[in-house]
Amino acid sequence: MRIAITTAIATLLLLSAASGTFAQEFTKGVVNKVDAKAKKVTIKHEDLKNLDMPAMTMVFRVEDPALLQKLKEGAAIEFVAERVNGKLVVTQVK
């Protein structure tokens, strides 16, 4: 009985840790500049908690050209940025 309870608790902890790893947190920002040719966007953003960065204005890469079509200068957005191969990349926009 004790082993079953311990196993159940361990399984729940692993599942909750795994789901936290894959959860994407959106950050609010304002698009300052879109450079479609270079596949880059400049965003003034709130704290990027997943990257442990304070609020600032910075340039991000955008690997998916379809995301660039959603970005207009002056637009308020919510986005996900991740470190991909050492570069900061916008991976999702809403």
C-alpha cells in the first residue's frame, strides 16, 4: 500500500513538472519595427519570465514567415519568445 501511494505521488509530480515544461507563457509587447527581409522584429516587451529578462525593447528573429504577416508596427501583441540555437526567436503570436 505504501509503495502504491509513493508511486502515485511520484507520477503526479513528474506529470506536473512535464506539463510546466511545455506550457508556453505569452508576454505582452508592442511592435516597433518589422524587417521582413531579415526575418526580424523589434518589440518593446514586458518581462520575459521564461528567459529571465526584464522589460525592454529588443530585436528578435522570426523563423516562420507567416508570423511576420501578423506583425504590424505599432500593434499591441502577445507573443512567445524562446532561445533557439543561442538566438532569441519569436515562436508564437496572438
